[in-house]
Amino acid sequence: MSEDQTDSYIPSGGDYIHRKKVKNKDNYLIHIGLFILTFITTTIAGAEWIRGVMGPYEFSFLAKGLPYSISIMFIIGSHEFGHYFAARFHKVKATLPYFLPCPSISGFLNFGTFGAVIKTQSPVHTKKAMFDIGVAGPLAGFVACLIVLVYGFTHLPGKEYLLAIHPDFFSPDYGKGGIELKFGDTLLFSFLRMALTSPKDFIPPMTEIYHYPYLCVGWFGLFITSMNMLPIGQLDGGHISYSLFGGKKHFRISVISIIIVFLLGLIGLFEYLFNLNFAIGWAGWIFWALVLFFIIKLKHPPVYDDTELDVKRKILGYISLFILIISFSPNPFII
């Protein structure tokens, strides 16, 4: 029995209104609580990335994580509120974003958050609405990434910043005997680095990007955007692909896309096991491919609307596919 049907038997209308207000208040508390927790965990993660150590968690240490946490909450919030406002525009009921905190764990690659989600609470009846809701989040998040990256590349600190963290950085023996983490480059990240910096700037290598909060967060935002933009199932890219090409073509695109992701994972795994120096692939793509296949699924639920998208939305759809290409890194983490 639905909630509305149950409530129709309640004799007091005032009691119903009171219960609805209490429920809404409880929901707001959950959203606010998760937001605060995620802000705390991203601040801790940011300080750890920048300093390269875990703790001590004093104010002076945590304060260094604020540029990171503010930037990453800005990007994630822009993405989710893009979905939210598009849903509201099409009169689709949706929750406010649920931010997902991730506590720091020693030895675990941690950005302080698992992202955020919203939940639609009523059906999406048209392809136009499906497209708008699907594309609004990645586009808003992508613009936020650009803002953070442009600021990061135009406000690069001098080499003394990195030397304060690694005094032996320019030593021939730096990094020998240790584990090196390198972030994989993307077309957009590489272009912005080239376009916004000059020869006189000290440009950190990709092995040290995580010490620079705006570059680290901007890179991570592109990584998450590209994962969401894959044209598979009910990912944001899946919504766009389904609305743009229809169910049959979307399913074929889903199959091809997940095969590519899985192959990149296998190449990365062989690279890790046998040190083949392919310089492409990441074993983590195998896990993501399995999540997509078994949880997200390859097919998109049908939207019973045969109306073709207008020209403006089609152009926006192709732009979103271009964003996927320039944001995607086939080997995002190289250890």
C-alpha cells in the first residue's frame, strides 16, 4: 500500500501535516549531517595529500586541507545540484544531494569522499527530461572543474613550496626505494598546463600533483566526470546516449564501452603483474567494469517517448561526448 493510501485513513488532517513536517525536517538533518561529515573527511584527506603524512590532526594541520575540501565540495555540489535543478525544472521529484564521506584509512587511496547522489522520486516520462537531467550534472561539474583548474594553474606556488614538503626533491636519490604514485594525464589537463603556464613557472610533475590542492581536486573532478560520462546503462552518459540514440543503439554502445573499459583493466593488470611498460591501462577498470555490468547494468530502462531531441540538445549531447574524451585517462593511477 502506498504512503498516500495509508495516510488517507488518518482521521486528523493536522496530524498528517505534522508528520510530513517532521519527516521533511529529519531528511534535511540527514542531508546537512552528511554534508558536514563529508566536509570534515575531505579536509582531513586534503591535509594528508598536501603534507604527505597522516596527522597529527591539529588545527594548523587541518587548515592546510581547506582549499582541497572547499574545492572538491564545490565540484561535487555543482554536479549534483545540476541534476537536482534540472529535475525540478521538469517537475520530477528528487531529493537534495546525499554527500558520501570516506574516512582516512592508512594505505588506502582516499579522496575523502565517495561523491554524492540524489534520488529521483517520480518517473521521468520524456526523453527531453531524461536528457536534461542526465547532462546537467556533468556539465555543471565540468565547468566547476575548469574553474578550479584554471585557478590552480594560474596560481602555482614556486619550487620552495614543494621543497618545504620534500627537501630532497631535486636530489638524484629522491624517491628511490619508495612507492611512487603518478596521476595519469588527460587531454584537457595537459592542454591547460600548456596554455596557462609559462617557462618561468615551476610546474610540478604528475607524481607530485597531489600536493597541489586545486590541481589535485581538478584532476579528480575530471576523473569522476569521465567515469560518469561513460555511455553505459544508467550512468549520466547512459541517460544522454539513450536519449540521443534510442534504446537499441544505446545498448550496442554500452556493450562496446564496457568491453573497452574491461580491456583497459586487463592491460593494466598485466602491466602490474609482469611490468610490461605498456603505459596504458589500470587494473581498477576491471572492478569498475564489474560494477557496471552487475549493478548499473548495460540496458537503460525504457522511456515510452519516441519524440526526437531538438537540434540544441543534440549538439549538447555531442559536446558531452567530447567532454568524456578530453577528461578520460586510460591509466589514471600509476604506481
